[in-house]
Amino acid sequence: MKKAFKLSLVMLLAMTVILAGCGKNNANENAAATNAPTNAAKSDVKIGMVTDVGGVNDKSFNQSAWEALEALKKEAGIEVKYLQSKSNADYQPNLNQFIKDGYNLTWAIGFDLGDALGTVAKQNPDANLAIIDSVVDAPNVQSVTFSENEGSFLVGVVAGLTTKTNKVAFIGGMESPVIKRFEVGFTAGVKAVNPDAKVTNTYAGAYDKPDIGKSMATTLYDAGNDIIFPAAGATGNGVFNEATSRNKAGGEKVWVIGVDKDQSLEFGDEVTLTSMVKRVDEAVKMVSQQVIDGTFKGGAVTVLGLKDNGVGLPETSKANVSAEILAKVEEFKKQIIDGTITVPAE
């Protein structure tokens, strides 16, 4: 009996080990099923982002940057946070807040934050800082800008070959070198394929006023413009709202050209002719990954254009833009990249 008891005990222990192993395998399978990043719990990197007054839900510029950080949070397990600025006076305090809280990298999103970031960089030489759409000359700052004029030239080509009224318009947010690149590039693209077209360039004076964008769109559409290209953050959302209402009511078809993101995903193909996609998300991920990897170096300036795939048209353009027009766009793209055409920037 004693021998039988000992044998049963051994078998029981063996079965316990086997069952425990099975349970461990099931747990690993469940973890894999959730797609949880294996290093998520180990990362202690913290990255902060300060928006301009357009806000993080502007459906274009700031939102692209924030989505990039959220993606890195899932992929690398880092901590991310944003502070939304309600006025220019918030820029410097918001930037300093992340530095005070020990963040490994602080992003300034937008040209308007350039001066504030320059001041903060000098006051905090050990802080890692980065900015989109402005160049801050400091050894602890990485600056990323884009050739918006190149991408805007291409959507100008689309507008010039699509308009039925020979009248198209541009609405900028605040006047700045960045928004000027959008304006002059768009105008040059329209004129390159349709010299007789009239391009009306105007500015809203704000990035966070959809009601102003809607009002301006009403005036421009009433004047016969059938395509509007807004580069105005959340203000541009009002242009989409007006165009959507008009198209639903019937009458002459009007279009909007999206900016920064593929805005057909937000507002639909019924109103979005195409978009001038600006890969803010890729820029934010690129520099942020350097911090995660420990390879971040300040003082660098990166300019992303057509040759870098930093700007361009989305695949969804095929929904409303003919194959013939897209072929013409591709011709101009190649000429810009090889230097045959130089797109004006101011």
C-alpha cells in the first residue's frame, strides 16, 4: 500500500507540472491574442506634445501628430500626453510643464510655437525638444519642416483640370511662411494646367474657427468658385460643412481639397476632391523613435518633400479624380523631383 501511495503521489505531481505548463501556454496565447507589445510594460519613456490653438481634434495637422504618438504608445509602451493651447500665451507654460514633469521629449506642433520653444530651449539646455513646421536653432531641438508648396502644386493641378467654372479658391489660417507655401504652390499648380483659371487667395485669421470657415466658403461658392482648398486647421472643417450642405441641397456640385490628412476619411468622397497629405505623423514617429532608441540628437533640421514621400496625394484620390488627371499629376511630380520644375515657395 505504501508503494502504491508513493507512486500515486509521483503521478499526481507530474500531472500538476503538466497542467501548470498547459496553463502557462494558454496564458501566453491569450497575451499574444491581445497583440500587447512585449516591451510595453518595460518602457519608461515619456513624450509630451503641445498643440497650437487649433486643438488636438482639428481633423488635420494636430490630430495627425497625436495619432502618431498614440501609435507609439501601443507599439512601444511609452507614456504620451498632450496639452492643448487656448492662446499663444499658453505655449511656453505648456512646454515647461512637460520639462518640469521629466518628459524625455517635448513636441511643439506648429509654426506659431517657434518663439516659445526657442526660449524654453535656452532655459532648459538638457531637455530634448522637437518642433514641426518651424526651425529653432538650438543644440537640443530637432526641427522638421515640409515642402508644402510641392504637394500643393499637385492638388492645384487637380483643381485646374477639374474646375467647371474656372474659379477656385484658397483659404489660409494665419499668414505665415508655412501657409504661404500652401498658397503659392496651389496657385502655381492651377496656372500650370489652366492659365485662364482665376485663383482667389484669402485668409481666415484663425485655425480654430469652423464658423468663420463656413462663412468664407459661403461667400466663395456664391461667387462661382467650385473648388476650395483650405489650409486652416479646424477652421477648414467649416468649409467642408458648407460644401456638404450645398451638395445635399442639389444645384451645382462643389468640392473641397483636404489638407494634412486624407480628409475624405473624415468628410467623405462626396465632398472631398483629393487631399494634400502632409506626413506629420511619420515625422513625429521618426523623431520620437530616436528618443526611444537613445539616438536622439538636437540641432538637426529635416525637410520632407515629394522625393521623401513627405507630401503628396492619397490613394483615395482615385474616387473622384480621373485617371487622365492623375497621370498628369504623376508627370508633374516626376519633374519636380528631378528638378525640371521648381515650385515657388513664397
